[in-house]
Amino acid sequence: MEQDTQTLPAHVEKSVRAVERLRTDHRRQATHLERSFERATALLGRPAFLGVVTLLVLLWIGGNLLLLRNGRPALDVPPFPWLEGALTLMAVYMAALILTTQRRADRLASHREQMTLQLAILSEQKAAKLIALVEELRRDSPEITDRIDSEAQAMATHANPEAVSQAIKEIQLAERRTIPGPEIDGARTVHATE
């Protein structure tokens, strides 16, 4: 690992470290309870968990049927209401656990999206400045024929994020109007078959 890091250019290594710092800060800010939920969700997400639950259900059903067959009183008789209740309760807790963990993960994803957007805007501004400088150099250089390049002039202008966002919304709204479909609360829903 040490050798791989040394072969990376400094700016790439700096970026990698910044992203890792973001993840580390996110983990560090987690409460003890949030960390416990994340560990539990990770445990429940393993394929072995499904196997264990299946085995326990089969043992419960088999054990109760075996008790009935031998004439003994069973803990849970068919259709196994205790088992059904336990599995329902487990499903409720699992859903709540997953939602809680996902909510925390969404905060990190939202922060990353915001950073990505800010960096994209900054990169666009830098590119526009570079194009403007190249155009200025072309105009000022006596060796290069001066000509008007409207595309370069347009690219040298910074994009307005609000205007871009508004244009995207207008295009999406126009798309929704051209594709028929049911509307729910003013928003059209698209079916998988469309």
C-alpha cells in the first residue's frame, strides 16, 4: 500500500486523502447508537442471515410438528401464530433499522453530491477563464490571425447555475406533457412499460 501511494501524483493523492477524510469525519460524527444500527444492518444484509432465519423457521415448524406427532403439547400449533407474530415483529424492526441506517447514509451521499456540484461549477468557471485567456492571447499575438470565434466566446462565458437548473426543469416539464400517463398530486408517474 505504501509503495502504491508513492507512485500516485501528488494532486491525485491529495484528492484521495480528501475523500477519505470526508468518510472518516462522517464515521466520527456518528453516535454510538448509529454505529450499532449500522453494524446490525450490515449483519442482517449478509446471505448467512437469511440461511439462519430459514433454519430457525424450519426447526420451529419441525419441532412443533414432531411434538404433535408424538402426542405432546406443541409450543405453537399449525398455522403457527407465534412464529408468524415473531417474523412480523422481526420484519418491522428490520425495516426500521434499515431506514434509520439509510437515512444516515443519505446524509453522506447528499454531502458528496453537493461537493461534486460545487466542484463541477468551479471547474466550469476555470475552463471558461482558460478559454477567455486563450482567446485574449490569440487576439494579442501578432503571429496568429485575428478572427471572431463565436463558439469560443460563448464557452468563455460562465454558466449561470440557476439558469441551467431552470432550463432543466422546463425541459422535464415539457417531456412530462408530451408523454401521457397518470398524474398523482400534479406529478406524472411513468410506468415500467412506457
